[in-house]
Amino acid sequence: MNKTTLTLAFLTLNMSVLISQTAFRGFEGSSIDNWDYTSNIPFYAENSDTDLWTDYSQENGRITGAFSGGSYLAGRDLDNPTTEALTGEDSPEHILTFAPFATSKLGAEFTFRLHYFFLDKFDYIYYELSYDNGTSWLSPDEHINVFATTQGGKFSLTDWTEIKFDVPSGHDYVRMRLVIYQNGNGYIGLDNFEIKTVTLSTSNNLIDGFSFGPNPTQGALRLKANAILDNAIVYDVLGKEILTQKGNSTEILLDISHLAKGVYFTKVESNGISQTVRVIKK
């Protein structure tokens, strides 16, 4: 048996320990932002940015910048003449709706980052989940309040806060929407919306928190873990090594845009542990 055949056999064996996939939106305008979404109100920045709903790289009040990267979604005084004219409503909500994500009956973890200043009892933020690939939100499976209060006064977060929800297994799809109502001189920041499936394997010999995406991809493949990633090696279906990239952080961004369309295997190494994923290049 030659080296190529041995490599392919090893890669095929390792495929059974990892099938975690991820969708991500960090408002960077880059290829890693692969979780599609729509906003019911088009992005805007009016009145010297005192009326604001857009991807933003500057300070938004006391929100000094993005949670990570250079941009985030910023909101300020969302009930304003612009949004009332666009919607024809006196108290318009701002709604982000994300595309259905295929979980293939696996459990999944949904997270995003939130920051806000000076919200009051008339404001609210919630998100909803539906375990299907439809479009109706009349009967969501989950409704989670992120901010809602009946108390007087102004409310703020001291820093970016992680919002997290564990999606149960047994469903083919999950989709999400975020709903915000805010009026007055309040500030909101949103960043790093992510959903990722859990692994099938119960083996302890896995890279902690490993996920990857988008898959399929047209060029960029984002590898992410809770541990330092040392190497990423790409093989073709015959087991021939065609690309190696070293890493020294918890993320590696592989550029495979120059590769032909087809199926590839990517082996990821971290502190003596390796895992292999099957990647489709579009």
C-alpha cells in the first residue's frame, strides 16, 4: 500500500469523529460572513448619525467599537422619522431575520454578542427560533426576551455580553430572528451571530470547541476552536497533500479559492490531536 492510499485511509477513518458546521455573521463584509440575513428596514445613518441602524466601525455613544474585528451592527434612536416613513408605522420595530441553518437533527449552539446603553421600560429586545426552513413567524418554537422591564430608569450593560441558546437535537433546520424596539437617545450594538452544530462523536480525543465553515465554500474556510490550532493540511480525494497552513491562534482562515471545484479533506492539528473534515469547494 503506497503513502497516498495510507493517507486517504487515515483521513476517511477520522471523518467519523467530526461533522460540526457553523454559520457566522460578524458584519465585516468578508467571506467568513456566510450566514445570510435580511433587515425589515434598510440600513441608514441620518442626522449626523444620531439616527442609526447600520454596520458601523466607529463609536456609538459609549459603545467604543466592535466586539471583534472592525465592524458591528449599531443602532441609535430607532423610532425616528426615517423609520416611521419607511414602514408607515408610529412605533416601528427593527427586525433581523437569518436564513435557515441545516442542523441535520443534531443539536446546535446559537450565540451572539450584545451591548447597550440607556434603554428604558418602553424598549425591548427579543429573539425567536423556529425549527423548520419556512418563513412564517406566527408560532415560533422559542421566544426569548433579552431586554424587557417594567421598572423606571435607564439600563445599560458594562461590556459586550454573550447571548447563548442550546438548540435541541431532532430537527432538520433552525432559523432565527431578532426583534428590537428602541426610542430616544439609547445605543445598541450587535456582533458575531453564530450557530454551530455539535459533533456526533462522544470521544474525548477531539479538539475542544472545534467548528468550521462555510461548507460548501467558494474560497475561504474558517477553522475555529477553543484551543490553539497548530496546522491545517488540505488533501484531495486521492490523499495527495496540496496545501499546508501553520497557525498559532484559535482560528485559521484557509484560502482555497485557487483550487478546482470538488471534494477535499482538511486535517486540523492542535497539541497532538488531529481531526479531519470533508470540505466542498464550489
